[in-house]
Amino acid sequence: MAKQTLSVELISIPDDIIRTIYTACKTCYSAKLPYENYLNAPDNEKMLSLIEKVISSGHYSTIEHIQLTFAIQNVSRACTHQLVRHRHMSFSQKSQRYVREKGEFDYIVPKSIEKNPELNKKFTDFMTKTSELYQEFIDNGILAEDARAILPNAAASSLTASLNLRELIHLANLRLCTRAQYEIRCLVKAMVDEVIKKEPWLKPYLVPKCERLGYCDEDKTCGRTKTKAEFLGNVCCAN
Ligand SMILES: Cc1cc2nc3c(=O)[nH]c(=O)nc-3n(C[C@H](O)[C@H](O)[C@H](O)COP(=O)(O)OP(=O)(O)OC[C@H]3O[C@@H](n4cnc5c(N)ncnc54)[C@H](O)[C@@H]3O)c2cc1C
């Protein structure tokens, strides 16, 4: 049995993101044909100036043309369960039916448990017992698809996940928020860091939602920005 650590690789990203989004934007506002706009694209600075205006005006279909794929390794099933709630993403996940855990299964230890030696020991002992029980079921002819019923939320999983740039921004806005669970926050941070390494101009968009809204719309705020009420000055729209 082995404790595992998250790793994320960006395995596919288009070569010319800025020019593709620029072409999509110009298609909407220019009398020229899309390919003419593509061939006559100006320098990056001019393209980005138009792109930034279009994105800030909420014209998000223009960034849906950019598709990204990540190899996500060693996240808990608890974390993947949250990730797959994002309906505009595509997933291929390691199967607990076809891949039988061999003797020891890999698992993820939540940071808060790892920091507490006594509870960490209890957690590890529980994983060991669960692993032995899983193996007993397999040895007695129970199919992996049924034996997996006893595997915990901590069981490690891996995915290939794809999404377009609009959905990545949405994912970052929701899951980089401190209200999101720690593991998915780390996962999404690793995803956006990979993208920002290649496309630094995207940094201002790949942030928690409060940074884009200018306020926090959560009930329990972390205090990083003003609450919505403070931001709006408690003004009631009905008056
Ligand atoms: C801090 C936090 C706590 C959460 N707690 C819970 C919880 O306790 N229980 C729980 O069940 N879930 C919980 N969730 C999950 C949450 O409810 C969403 O399912 C998840 O965040 C996906 O968000 P989404 O629907 O905006 O995104 P996506 O599925 O990625 O969709 C992106 C956007 O597309 C649009 N869209 C997609 N599908 C539809 C549709 N069918 N109809 C109309 N518009 C659509 C919406 O505008 C949506 O925002 C939590 C999420 C967070 C971030």
C-alpha cells in the first residue's frame, strides 16, 4: 500500500491560442472573412487588446475554441467525484472494475490528517485493514467491480481530462476559492499553473471568482475581498 502524491501534466494545448481566439473575435466584428483575419492578424499586443475587451464584455464563446488536455495522476476518488461534476469537461478515469488493486491499493492522505501524527497512524492502519479485506474478497472470487465497494474515498485515481478555455476559467473561479475543498484546490492550481507557464496572459482570468467579481459572494467569506453587501454598499435594487 502506498501513499501517493498529486501530479498534473498539460499534455495537449493548441500552438497558436492568441491567433485562434483573435480570429474568432474578428469573425464577429469584421466585414472580412475569418481566414483573411487569420492571415492578416496583427502582433500579439494588438490581438490581446481585442481579446481582453471581448472576454471582459462576457463574449465567452470566442474562447471555447481552445481545447486543453491534462494527465491528472494520484488524486483521491473524493476529489475526482467533485471534478466530474463539471459538465463541460471530458474524462477518462482509471477503472476500479478493470484494474484490480494488487494486494495494496494506493491512497491519498488529506493534509489535515497528515499533520496529526496520532490520527495519521489510525488512518494508515485503517487503509491497511481495508486493503487486506479487499484482497480477501478478491481471493474468494468476488469481482473487482463488487470488491471495490469497500474501497474508501481516499483511494487514489488518475484521469485524462479535457476542457475548453471557457470551462477552465469557470473551474478556476470556483475551485481556487478557499471555500473549495483543499485537494481539488491543489489540483486546479496545478492545472492553471501548467497553462500559465505556456500562456502567461491568462493569469488574470485563472483566479478565484472574488478576484474577477471584485467581491465575495459566499455566505462564509475568507475575508480576502469585500463581501457582496459591503461591495454594493447595502444598496437595495428595489428602491
Ligand atoms: C465550494 C463548493 C461547494 C459545493 N458543495 C456542493 C454540495 O454540497 N453538494 C453538491 O451537490 N454539489 C456541491 N458543489 C458542486 C456544485 O454545485 C456544482 O455542481 C459544481 O461546482 C459544478 O459547477 P457548475 O454547475 O457551475 O459547472 P459546470 O458543470 O462546469 O457548468 C458550467 C456552467 O455551464 C452552465 N450549465 C451547465 N449545465 C447546465 C444546465 N444543465 N443547465 C443550465 N446551465 C448549465 C452553468 O452556467 C454552469 O455554471 C460544490 C461546489 C463548490 C465549488
